Amino acid sequence: MAFIHGSKAIVKLDNAANALTDISTYVRSITFSRSADLAEVSVMGNTSKKYITGLKDGQITLEGPWDAVIDTQLNDLLGNEAVGGAGVHADLEYYPEGTATGKRKYSMKVVHTTFEPASPVDDAATWSAEFQVDGDVTVGVVP
């Protein structure tokens, strides 16, 4: 079993020019949440509930120290207007182990739904952003 330190992760996100850009130097935390719907199919005579799986879903949350560069990129992508207009989704790639050959890679289309810059009086300025996964997530390895 090989455990990996979180500092090895890399995240890439489309910029306003629709070019995949490594934003890892602005990110302190990545949370990638995936789920699958369940539909209950219990019928008379069952003694326990029964389920079938449905559609998958996913969200990505990124957080980091505030910087004008990431602020501009995330403001431009909010609602994804910058990558071709509303309804056009950005590419996001997440590498939990880094980008070395053979390491795991998640690729997906996302809609940037929330951007929250914060400036607490007693701490560093930060930002957080949420992305809704649109469609399938491709799980592969770095070639």
C-alpha cells in the first residue's frame, strides 16, 4: 500500500483563453466529491429495502491564498462565460499523486458555480471556489 502526501497533488483548469493551465501554485486544498443516486425498488413481501443505482454526480472544491492572478481566472470562469459563453463547460484535471508517468488522473468538464474571496482581519486573504461536474469523469493514468 502506497500512501501519498497531499502536497503532491496537481490541478489544472481552463483559463479565459480556453487553455488548460496548472493552478496548483494557488491551491492549498482540493476536495473531489463523487456520489451516485439510489432509487428504492422495494415491493410488497420484501423484508428489507432494495435499491438500484442511478446517475453519478460530482463536485470539486478548491481553496487557497488570495492572489490577483487566480482571482482574475476564477472571476472570468464563474458561470463559464469566459470559455465561450454561458453553457460552455471548462476542462478540469486533477492528479492526486502528481503528474509523473503512471500516476492517477481525473479528467472532467465542470461549471464554476461559486467563488468566495475572503479577507479576515486576523489572517491571510484567501479564496474558495466550487465546481459542478458535468457528465462523466474519466479516470486514467498519466502517459
